[in-house]
Amino acid sequence: MDNSKLGIACDHAGYELKEFLVGYLGSKGYDVYDFGTNSPESVDYPDYAHPLANAIEKGELPRGIALCGSANGITITLNKHQGIRAAICWEPEIAELARKHNDANICSLPARFIDNDTAVKIVETFLNTDFEGGRHQRRIDKIPLCACTAPEQ
């Protein structure tokens, strides 16, 4: 899969940081697929989380970034999807471990609690860290798969 492709989604609380990251990642050569939201007006995070998760599940994108105020709501929604391993990352070391040990495929950022510089460090770490496999694969294999049915919109 083309690792230069990346999905990103947010709610209103993550909008400004998402816009910053889209520009930053684009300047680094990433082909960023923006699932919204497209303004700071109040929205419901599942409306943006489900399309990101669906794209990763279908193999259209290898990884994603998700943002909401605390990162909790969007991450809970994402993790309802089969094959999605979204991790809340508030510092680079958490992102590194999420990749190395959990093979996380979505990095969720708490937009109200981190600044742009911290977000860049977290995302760079997430994107440049490989899964270690080995004993960690055995653990991931024990996570049951289930299918999420998103409500009709």
C-alpha cells in the first residue's frame, strides 16, 4: 500500500489543528485525504470518523489521523470498526508505542490539549515508526474483530 496516502478527520474542536496538519503533511509530500469537518461550526464527530475508518477498512488508505477535543469520542467511534486500531496520542512516546506494540493505524489527537508543534512531533513519530511484530502480533491477534454498522445519515 502507498504509505504516502493518509486520511484525516475531525470535529469542530479539531478543525484548526486539522487544517494546520493538512498543510504541513502536504508540504512533506503526503497525499492527504480530508474527510472533514470543514469549519469550526459544531458537528458530530461520528459523521467524520466513520468515513475515515471505512477508507482504511477498504484498503484505500493505510493510515489516518483523527482529531477532536479530547480525542476520546472520535477514537471510541473509530475503534468500533473492524480492523481499526486507533490510539489516543498526546505525546510522541505514546505514538511510538502505539505503532511499535499495537500496530495502530489511526493516531487520534486531543486538539484542545496539544499545540501545533507537539502535534507535528506526534504525527511524525506515528508515521515514521514501524510495528515490531513478534509477541505484539500475538496480542493483536487476540483482539476480536467485529463489524460496525454506521447509522444512516
